[in-house]
Amino acid sequence: MSIPQRDFLIRGAWVLTMGAAGAIRDGAVRIADGRIQEVGPYAELSKGSPDIEVVGDGTGIVMPGLINAHTHLSEALVTGMGSEFTLFEWGHNIVTPVGENIDAEMAEEGVVLKAAEMLRSGVTYVNDMFVHSNPGSRASLGVVQGLVRAGLKGSVSLGAENALDGVTAMEPMSIEEIMDEQSELAESAEANGLDFRYGIGTLLGQTDELLQTGVAACQEFGWGVHTHLAEVREEVVHASLRWGVRTIDHAEAIGLLDFPVVAGHGIWVRERDVATLATHGVTVAHNPVANMILGSGVCPVQRLRSSGIPVGIGTDGAASNDSQNMLEAVKVAALLQKVTAHDPSIISAEEVLAMATIEGARGLGIDDDSGSLEGGKEADVVLLQGTEEIAAIHDPYQQVVYASSPQSVSDVWVAGRHVVVDRDVVTIDRERQMARSRELAAELAHRSGLCQNGYSSLCTMH
């Protein structure tokens, strides 16, 4: 990723640093060489540099790039179907046939499409788990190329499954092929400046042999883990029947929690589960929109956070949400906690925005470079301005969480690279990308039987 060398300021009526400096009124961020040099009042940063370039008219909000803590870009081309299914039904009817038929080109083009959607909602880093079981396709490697093309930072993982009685019913790839692809994905990520985590689609979706092989690989290579834990009630029941203990207990027993773990959902947890997660330093990625669509339950966000567990916010998959609009996920995260507790004070706008920035970054182990606007960090910056939503700012945190949408995201910088300019994603040809994605979505729907089974109307396009 090329980084511009110029020195410039990003100015807003408010700068929300999400760091020690808090909120700065009429503030600015000075950037050079792809990194944040200074953050402070605009008058101070511009003093002595009358000719410095300034982006922002001083009416909007400057904030760190949002961290999408959990998604599945393997679903990029199959949005908008199966919304009446439970997780297990949805996994069997939608995810399984798609995972058996998706290829690397579909992966890459779908990732570029959804990366643009994320960038336009202020995301600068995404933690993805690509789920497939198409032997020989190496489909997950398409994610790396897609993120690089779009200019989005992130962590990649292969959410492999090989047990037919798991959440999905995919015909399994061999353990050898799964581990080979994991290694290739790790190498490709490193070569392209991305992060890698060892992916476990679900514990139930893997044989005991694959689980043990994965733990050994994480120990050998020092890999972190990206998985799901305690997402739905059925998971707890099936785990108890299979192993005699619930999923979190089994993860601990096999040594999986000894590594840096990011776990999606964390809904069906008991007090002892919370203690276990806290003891092992597990990060939970809260996915409120997908949890509501699938009727999975409500994550006890404040209970987890009060125990010292970092909680990030994720959109979840492009087909289980069915959107990659991170600002929507942030707003719903706040609303869901309030309505569930019958208490509007249970969580503040500032806390929710912290979850989507610095807390998510800390949980993913990237807070040295991302998650807040502080000197020395990479310049992952979002400017919101120029719409009716941002016209009058009484409280900047509430304005972001409750009032903003992607239409107010004017500009986005990823490591100092200006990737969204005046609301346009300039790293890709959006019209071409949408056209190609339509073609591939129709092909995938036909190949997977989604059209034939009545889930997709794209048959006539193929």
C-alpha cells in the first residue's frame, strides 16, 4: 500500500481521539508519512504553517477508523436470503451450499464489493473469517487480494469445518488440505501486510482430530485464533451431548484459550463462563444486527466488559446481517442493550464508540497502531461532515452513534492513504465492481442451488 509523504491537517468541529486527550473542540489531526504526528486544537496545529493543506471545513467530526471485529466475507455475494431461519437452519440451507461452490475469484470480487461498503461506513480494519469447503479452490486466498485492491487493513482467517454434525453440513476437506490452506493464507497475509488468525468456524463443526491439530499449529507458529463461542442455545446443547461440557469449557480443556482468542458472539454465557473468558484474556466480538436477524439472543455486553473482557463490535457476515454498514451495527449495539435492560443509561454513546474503536483494537492486539487518534499511530482517520445529519452537533459522541450514517462519511484515510474522497471510494471502479459482482452472484446462486431451492431470484440472470 503506497503511503503519501505530504504533511496535512484534518479539521473538525470536534476531534474524538478515543484516547487520553478525549474530545477536542475545533480540533485537528496532523498527518505525515502515513502516521499521526500531532492531535490538538486547530489554532495550535495550524500556527506557523499557513500554507499547510487542510481537509475539512471545521463543521464536522474527526474520529478514528472503525474496527469491524467480526465478519464473514465468504457471504459477500449471497446477501438478502434466509432471514426467517435460525442459525443452524441458515447454516445448512445457505452457508453449506455456498461454501462448497465458492472459488477464489468470487471471494476476491465479493471482498472488494463489501470492502467498499465498509469503507463508506468508516471502517479501516476488518477481522474476517472466510468459511468454505471447496477442495482445491484455495478460495480464502482471494480475501487477501480483495482487501489489498480496496485498500482496507485487516486480519484474515479460514473458518474450516470438517464435521458433518456441526452448524453447517459441508462435505469436509481433508485435515491435510485444511492445514495447507491455513499456512498458505498466513503466508499470503504476511506478504501483503495483513494479519492472520487461525480460524475455527465452530468447535462443533470440527472433528476432535482437527481441533487438536489446530491447537498444535497455534502452539508451533504462535498464531492467534478467530472462532465463535456461545452463539446460540443449540450450540450449548449439542456441545454438552458431544463432550459432556459446554463449548467454552471444552475450548479451555483442549488448550484453545491459551492463545489470543477473538470469539464471535458470547451470548449464552454463565457466570463461570465469563470468569473463564476473563481469565484467559479472550476478546468477544458483539454482532447485534446478525444476532437479532437470526433470533440468537442478546450478548451481555456490560457484564463482559465489567469483568475486564474487551468487547468489540462486528457487522457479522454479509449474509447474516445482511449489511456491512458498521455505523448501523454501532447504533444497534447501543439500542439493543438499552431495550433489553429496560434502562437507557446502561451504556453511553462514548462507551459504544470506544467498543468500535480503541476497545476493539485492543482486543485484536492492534492498539499500538490503530483505534485512537494519538501521535505515532497509523493515520486511520474518518471525517464526517457536510450532511443534514452532522449539521448541528450538540454532543459529538451521540451524533456519531445515533445520528450518522454512511452518507455523512465524507473522507477516510487508511494508514494515511486517502481511500474515500468526498464520499467516493477511489481505490476501485465501483460501477465495474457492482456489475462484475452481479454476474458472479448469479453464477454462485445457480451453482449452489439457491435459485433452484427458491432462495434467490437471480436464476433468470444466469
